[in-house]
Amino acid sequence: MAAGRQDHGRPGFDTVCRGRTRRRALETGAAYLSNILDVPAVRRGSWSLAARLPGQERRDPQVVASHPSSSERRVVITGVGAVTPVGNDMPTTWRNLLDGESGVARIERFDPDQWGVRTPIAAEVKDWDPEPLLPDAKALRHMDLNTQYGMVAGLEALADSGLQVTDDNHHRVGIIFGSGGGGMELVTRWQDTLVNRGARRVSPFAMPNLIADAASGHLSIATGATGPNYSPTSACATGANAVADGMLHIKAGRADALLVGGSEAIILPLFHICFERMGVLATPAEPLTASCAPYDLHRNGFVPGEGAAAMMIEDLDHALERGAPIYAEVMGGGSANDAHDIAQPESHGRGLMVSVQQAMDESGLAPERIGYVSTHGTATKLGDQVEVTALKRMFGAHADRLSLSSIKPATGHMMGASGALEVIISAMVLKDGVAPPTLNYETPDPELDVDVIPNEARELRTEAALSFSVGLGGHNAAVLLKRFDE
């Protein structure tokens, strides 16, 4: 049998990965980028792959040295992108969040009645058409929906930043892009194929596209970024951990710019029923958009969501040198585990407090300088209680002066993408001076006496903002931002 061939005549791993695909990858990347720039919502920045187009191949460096580590390196957010149930780009998402729109509706991805689903609601991405943005038909055909969302959000963030990935800097630009579940739609699809049609009908392209790091890999191919690249997985804390990790890489001198974020696409029968069996899903209300009610006395769970969120973070000097837009400064990050239970948070918020304290210690900011908190806010009885308990213990009397909000009644719980989106929301609050509301807050819980910005957006001028996430497995992550003033 010829090397690089399988007995069924399809290309094997060696063939798929060998040299002739390099030129195709360059052409694919150029196509991705030229198409994403044609979308009005992201036509705010530009970059060039001229040095990497066919006929002008990049010279691979023999040795790539890191810049010296410096605790004085500052990190800023220079570009943002999102695909959410309330908008297929970040400007639309932000506008609809401020307007109090919700993406919660009856599930359309599958027939809930066929599967005996008792809570047939979710926050799904609407009117999804990736072909204009991801024109490589072959690559798109093999991509999981999770990867599609991540690609579009990531390329929007890159376009928004105006960063050019070139022959000179590609090794200084990296991608840290995670997912809680990875390509779960592909897993279920190919499992069905295996059972019903046999092993020889399973695609050789299934494995590299269903793994959790598929989005980070495809983004590297599309952009040419060859710096630090991996896919963190920590359930609902994934996106926030990606941001915190990226900050550390830049501060350590390993990169000048990183595309960071997360994506998720698990609105599937099995996963929906798994959440039902856990007892964490909200009972459908009338209207359906009122189902998820964080911090409300009658809260009873979340609504599953999906999508992706990405941001470009950079060394401040690097960003200023090229005149990049700056949304906010990333001051600190933290990560910790409850070491308590695989599903429920520790009742006193032990891991959450540690992660927030790490972020605050790294930032050097006094707690009193923080005015806004983008909370995890899943509307579960215990989860919301733990968050408020932790905030009160950490901030003391200042907790009464904090403004909190959860966007999950609008977006649903986007799992691995939630933390990244909520960091972006915190940056937008600092930049625009307005905070999104916590929807569906009708009956205050006397045990959760905090300001949750109920039901309507509010003008809010503050110097610093905190975002935190709490995930299955006991994972906790926090990111602290500061308004950027030149």
C-alpha cells in the first residue's frame, strides 16, 4: 500500500498534512480574510497576508526567541468579535443586550418532542450562514458548528484590531481559543454513521475537526499566526481562562498579541437531556424569554445557549506603536478549583474567591476602584447564592456599591464561550459608560441584596470591572479590567 494512502483510496494523514497542502492553506487563509472584511459589521480594521500568498511564501525562521519577560508589560484589548443568540457579530450583540433583547425561544435545531425533552427552549444562533465568511467549501463541510462560530468571531476580532499578521511578526502572534465540549455535533453525527452505516463510512477528516482544539487550529491556518497556540478546556470557565492565560503569555514575553476566546455548540438532544437530568434548566415561562431569572427569588435554572466570543489582546507598547483601538486594559487574571464536587460549587465560594483575589492581587487595584461586575449568574438557586456570598465576603461594605449584571437571560448559557463574552461585555462597559441589564428580575431575593441592574441598561462610569466564571468540575476563573486612559 502506498505511503500516505488508506486501503479505501482516500488520502491518509501523511498526505493530508504534507507539503502540497501548504499552498492550499495560504489560499484558504487569504480567502477567509478577504471575505470577512466584506462584512459591514467587521469592516473596521484590515490586515495583509501579501507576504504569505502563493508565490511569496514565508521564510520559516530557524530559531524564534522570546522577548525578555517583564512584569511591567501591560496588556490591552484591541479587537472584539462575537457570534451569539442575540447577534452574529459584536456590534449587533452589544446593541441588543443594551436594548434588553433575548435570544431564548423554542428549540429549532432538533425536535424536542421526538426526544421527550421537558424543557424545550434554548438560545440558538439565528440565521446562521457561514458560507460568505468561510468560503472554503471543503473545509466548511468538515467543520463542526462550534468551529464555525469560533472562526467567525475570531476573524471579526482580528479585523476589528487592525493587526497585520506578516512575515515579520507571525511568530509573535498566537491563538488561545477554547471550548467546553469541542465538536460535539460531529461526535454525535459520526457515531450515528458508525452505528448505522459502518466504519468505512466514517470520514478521515472527522477526528481533526471534532477535537476541542479545532477552532484554534483553523484560526491559525486562516491567519498565519504561529505563536503560542492551544485550546484550554475548563467547562464554563474556559473563555475567561483563555483571556487570563493570554495575558500571562504576553507579560512573560512569549508573544506580542494573542487572539483569545471560546466557542460552544452543544444544543443537541443528548446534552440538553443531560442538563435536564441534572435539574439545572429553567422551567419554560410565558413568554419564553422570561424563563431565566438570575438573582430573582423564583429563579430555577438557566437556558442553554451557544456561540463564540473572541478578543485580540496585545502588549500596550505594541498596540500604541501601530495606533490600535483600545477597549480596556487587562490588569489581572485568576484561576482556582473548589476541590469540592464535580457539579456543584462549594457553598462558600472558596475557589471563586481565590480566583478573584489572584486577579486583584495581580492588578494592584484597590477593591473600591471596581464598580461593575459581570457575573456568572446562571439563575440556579445555589450558584447565584454562592456568587453573592463570595462577593460580600471579599468586598465587604463596598459590595453594596457594586453594580452587577448577568447577560445569560439574553444569550443563554454559552458554556465555553460565556466567560470570553462576559470579559468583552466588561470592556464595553468601561469604554462606553453603559452596562447591560439583568433581565427578568421581578421579585428580589432578600438573601441576595445586591444591585443587579434590573431589566434596563444603565449609564455607569467606573474605573475598573471584574468578570468571573464558575464551571462544572469546580473550575473558577476571573479577569479584572481597567478603563484605558492615555
